[in-house]
Amino acid sequence: MCISLKQQRLNKLYGSERIFRALAIDQRGALRRMLGEDVSDNNITAFKGLVSQYLTTEASAILLDPEYGWDAANLKDPKCGLIMAYEKTGYDKTKVGRFPDLIDGVSVKQLKEKGADGVKLLLYIDIDEGNEINDIKKAFVERVGSECVAEDMPFFLEILTYDSQISDSKEFARLKPRKVIEAMQLFSDPRFNVDVLKVEIPVDMNYVEGFSQDESVYSQEVAKSFFKQQSEATPLPFIFLSAGVSPELFQQTLIFAKQAGSTFNGVLCGRATWAGSADMFKQQGKEQAIQWIKTQGLNNIRILNDILTNTATPITQ
């Protein structure tokens, strides 16, 4: 049987166990804040290289960015696949809508020619914001999807939900499950040509009974029902992002997801693996950061991999 080039690339990205064990370090603005606003571009590039060099032996894929990530791509383990971000970091806060934009001077064809095995687009979406804004976002995703089809490149769509009227975290926690689930349903439509959805945990675990330090928003049973609904919302493979939570909370969340009946297919996990090394790099320098990565960082990713073996659902197609 002839396997398409896109499928060959996907096979590399999720590895022999057919579970995404992907490491994310495509952060740009967030990483600059972690390393210090005065950090040089060279040091951002160097830090990404350390994470790639020492942690990709344990990852099926790494997510990087074209602005600072090509040196790190060259340092990754040869067996580790490469996903490249396509969007500019952040969004224009002076405009309503959190519209996406692509990195200047970059195309899917160029990313493929330079060695990427997949392309990732991050989209902020409030499913309730109205057609005037969301129709523009849908057309944007359609264009990127068509570009990926033309180049036989796997298309990873990262969905980050928000509410245009509400900023309070507890109030948003009540709305989040529906917004996450309906956004997944929307972008699972074949017209978008998405291959893998990178999505949020459907609840805010900080407000789940037994996990919450304050008054909870969801009982554990209600929270589990949202994980189940999320799995039923899409026929596409979907993987969880860590959203900057602690390694321990992310690990506990994956176990909880499995108990809830979630059929997630792995993770694309960033700061929950390597965040501590950024502070080390900033405060004590490169050598101390390397030591942290080679000890605590490797320990974080190995624990996560063990948990994924027992919680994630292997890809079948």
C-alpha cells in the first residue's frame, strides 16, 4: 500500500507507539518575559537549542518557530519529528477580535523545504463573538489548510478559547467547556483540512473539586462529563497543551482525563516540562540551565511519557 507523504510525516511525528509525545518551545513573547525583557535574540535562540538538544531524545516531535528555532531544529534528536509554528506571536491588543497573522516572509513550502514535518497555526477563538469576526478567522484557517494540502504537510490547529466580554477566571471557567467543545466541532469540518487539533483541557482544573484551592466551579463528575463530551466532539486526533501549568498538575490532569473516558492522542507540552530551566538560565546562566534540563527536565518528560503510555489513545488511521 502506498502511504502519502503527509501520512509519512505524521507517522514520524507520533512515533512507533502512535502517541504524540511532543515538546513545545515555539514561545516567543512568553519566553522573552520568562528570560527577561532585555534578553538578546541570541540568548533566546541558545535557550531553545538547549531544550531541543537535551530533551528531544525523549520526544516524538518538537514544536519550534522560524524566528528563533532553526538552530534548535538542527540540534534535535534525528528520530524526533519537527513541527514549525506559522503564526506571529500574540495578537494586536489595540484591535477587537484577537485576529491571527502569519510570520512575514514564511510559507508552508519554505518550512517544508527547510525540514519541517508539520505546520502549526494558533488561533484565538470566542465561539460567541459573532460572524463579523469569526468568519474572518474561519477563512484564515481555510487558507492555511489549503496551503498545507498543496504541500502534503500535516496541519496542526491550536485552539485557544476566550470570552470577549469576560476576563474573570472563575466566570470564564463556567463558560470554557462549551467554548472549547464547540470550537473543536467547528474546526473539525473537512473544509479546514486540519489533521490534528491541539486543544485546551476542557475545564479549568483549578476550579475542579479536589483540585481547587478555592470554591470549585465543577464537581469531579461534571468535569469528567466535559472530558467525555470533548472526545465525542471531533473525529480528528486531538492532543492537549499544558497552558503553562505545573508539571504535577498537568500529570494529574492526564490521569483524570483517562478516568473520565477521554480519548486524547497525546500532548504537545511546553512549559510544564522545561519552565524551571528558563529561570535558571536567566539567574545563573547556561551551564546551570543545562544541569536543570538534564536532571529535572528529563525527569519531567519521562514521568509524562510514562503517564501517556497508560492514558493516551494511540492513533489508528
